[in-house]
Amino acid sequence: MIIRRTLDKETLKEMPKAAFEGQIHVVQTPAEAEQAAAYLRRCPILGIDSETRPSFSKGHVYKVALLQVSSDEHCFLFRLNLTGLTLPVIQLLESPQITKVGLSLKDDFMMLHRRAPFQPRACIELQEYVRPFGIQEMSLQKIYGILFGQKISKSQQLSNWEADTLTRPQQLYAATDAWACLNIYHKLQELKQTGDFEIETPANESSKLQS
């Protein structure tokens, strides 16, 4: 495949939507969090992301409301505003045996540290991981669009993540973001192993080579 370095908004807008097709589990109690973490500890690699209730008041920032952790088939939405950051989830984030893949992880972990201290281990930052493949974009939307020709909807990004009940669109949005990180990693691993890719040469570079 030919990998684009960048992707413009208009091209992205025309792409079909991507969506997680596996099972979504909303985790709302410490007991459910323990059960979810037990399943996730059996997975060698996971996609992760988080959501925070948007603040429309200057200087006021909410704590992380949701932590999404996804395998290929199951995504667990940990409602941290209800459960807090429980020990089983902290142990998952700290496990050196389980690879966690995400985007802007430094920001996610900084926000999560407001709930509890922990030391994340075995993490892969996609913004760095895509560079050897020539991808210069930093957003999940555009990286996914470059690799899969599909767009990830951002329509629920500013919704209330501390609502009494998460709507189905909220759940799907949150799960898709975490799963997309995992899907990107799988794709890049496949390309790395097969070598079946070329990095697109920008038009201005191409014209210089020909002159």
C-alpha cells in the first residue's frame, strides 16, 4: 500500500465511518471493574483511551470520567466518575506483560494521575510509532484515515461523560477510539513484517527529482 504523509480535512470528510463492531461493556461498580480487569489481563495487547467531561467554565477542569480499554472483540468502558481508579485497573496499567497502545498517552496519564498515583508500563505511543512509516499527522482521525480509508466520528467528543447513563452513541464513540488505536498498531505491525508499503512522495519533491 502507499502511505500518505498527511491527510486534508476534505478528503477525510468524504470517507466512510469506522465503528467498533465488538461487544461494549459499561463498567459502573468496583466489582465489575475487577471482573473486567481479570478478562483484560489475559490479553497480550490492548487499545486504551479516556474521556473527560468538557468544562465550559474558565479554569475549571473535571477529572477523567471514562477509561476505555479494548481488545479486538471486547471494549470495557470504566466509568471512573462512579468507581474511581480501582486497584485492578491500576495493576493492568502497570503490568509489564500487557502492551497498551494509545495516542497522546502522556496527556491521558497526566489526567488519570489526578484520580490515583500509578506507574504505566509497556505502553506504545502511536504519535511516535507512526513516524517510521512516513505519517506526519498526529490525530487519531487522520492516522486512521490514512491507513484504513475510513473516518472516526467526533460527534460525541463534547458530550457529558458524567451523565447518569451513557447513550449508545457515546458508548460506540468511546469504544471506537480505543479499538482504533489497537487496529492501527496491528496494521503497522503487519506492514512492518511484510514490508508491503511505500511512503508517498510529495508532489513538490517528485517534481524536483524529475528536473
